[in-house]
Amino acid sequence: MINHKYRLKIQNTKFIYLLLIIIILLLPMIIDGVRQYVFDIESNNIKRFITGMMFGFGISILTQKLIYELFYTKTKINNMKEMRKS
């Protein structure tokens, strides 16, 4: 049987890696937007398309993870509380 502390450590490590991937996907669009705003440089359509796709993918992963954590975890906790009562 896996130790509870070890399981939490694995879950936290997975979450950190996922967060790092999300940040890597979001950064190019943020950097491109700031670069355009500060230096008054226009981006081309290819850069906008690529950075927009990466940003959209990163936001969708982030949204899915947040929804999962908010709803699934609460449901799991409520089910555990009900099982303890019975």
C-alpha cells in the first residue's frame, strides 16, 4: 500500500509540472503582446496564430484542471463524509 504522504507528494509534483506546462504555453502570447505595446512593433499573422493557439490550449488545460479540482474534489469529499456517517 502506498503511503498517504507519498501519494500527496506525487500529486503535488504532477500539479507543479502541469502548472509549468501551462505557464510555458501562456508566456509567448503575453511576451508578444507586451513587446508590441512597449516597442510599438506590429506582429505578423503567423506569430499571432501560433501564440494564440498555444494560449488557447494553455487556457483550456487550466480551465479543465480548475473545474476538475472545484467540482470533483468537493463531490469526493462530500461522498467521503457521507460514508463516514453511515
